[in-house]
Amino acid sequence: MNTPPVPPRHEIRALHTATTVTVYQAYRPAIGLPAARDGRFPAEWKRDRMTWIKPSFLWMMYRCGWGTKEGQEVVLAVEIDRSGLEWALANAELSHYVRDVHPDQATWKRSLRTAPARVQWDPERDLDLNPLPYRSLQLGLSGEASRRYADEWTVSVRDVTPLAREVHAAVRAGERERAAALLPVETPLDLAAPRPVQVDDLAAPRPVRDGSPAPGR
């Protein structure tokens, strides 16, 4: 039986159109409910703080515990301008030092201090929220990037908490095919982004072996 290929280790995957990309965040009701109702973040949303956006629905479920963690009860799908995401990635720095990417730690620290965005690659998650052997993009926005995300790039905001609960219920009931069918369709997004490897290392998908992927490192 053919096994599905494993995505490249550092690849951006998202629900997207030609002009927009959907990312996920989770908030307490005082922030999340007005944002979903009005289609934009309320004044109470702190534009001077770093905010992290995640294009992976399942990674968001891992982070917020399917919307059950305190302060993360409302899960939002935020559709943003693709051009805004491209700008953020083009001006981003990796969240950690990588010897083969940065000349030295001092140079990386200077870049990180001034960058309006930072990229972190964390293990993607499966339906059980276990780590997979490839990574998912997390993008931290601060300063100019955070303000533009809230006030310029946001196209729509939807409350997807009911979807999170429905998928979780299907997983717990052992209805894995139904759960998988409910997930947003996230496909590769061809955007440049800081990566802790050379681009050549990303080219070839790898097959899943033994039917059980090892945890990401």
C-alpha cells in the first residue's frame, strides 16, 4: 500500500485564496466575541504587544486545548491579506539562533531586536495533537506588524469555536474520518520565510515509514 508523502520539514501550509491567508488565534471571550461580531479587533486588543498567529488549525487546537484553556475559550479564524503576510515574513527573523543561518549570535540578537516579526517552527500536530515529523509556522508580530495586522491586513474574523468542539467530539468518539473531513483544507503556500535550513533541504517530500511518524525535534 502506498504511504502518503511527508511534507517538507519547514513548509508553510494554510487555508488560502489568491489574495488572503487564514490564520488562527484564541482569546478570552471579552476579546474574541467582539472581534468575531465586528470582523475586527476591538480597541481593548493591545496593539503594542506581540501577538502570535498560526496558519495550522490543529496546532492552534494543541495550543488552546480545543478551546478549553483559560483565556483561550474563543477560537478565531482571521483572514488576512496575503500581501501583509508576505511583508511580515520578508521582515521577520528566526526566534532562535541557528549557526548555519546567522553569522554569529550577536548579529542574530541585533536583528531580532529590530525585526517587527519573528518566525518559529514547531512540530505540526495530528488529530490526537501528537507531534509530527515536520514543522508548522508560528509567526510573532510586534510593533508595526502587530498594528498593521489588526488595522490593515485583517479581512474577516470568524468564531470557529463550534468547529473546534465538533472536531474534538469526533476524535473522542473515534470517528477519525469525519474529524479529518471537518478540518480546514490547508495546502502549501509558496512564500519566502526565515528557515533554520537551506532551501535545498526542503525540496523532496519524504515517505512515511512504518505507519507511525516519529516526534519532531
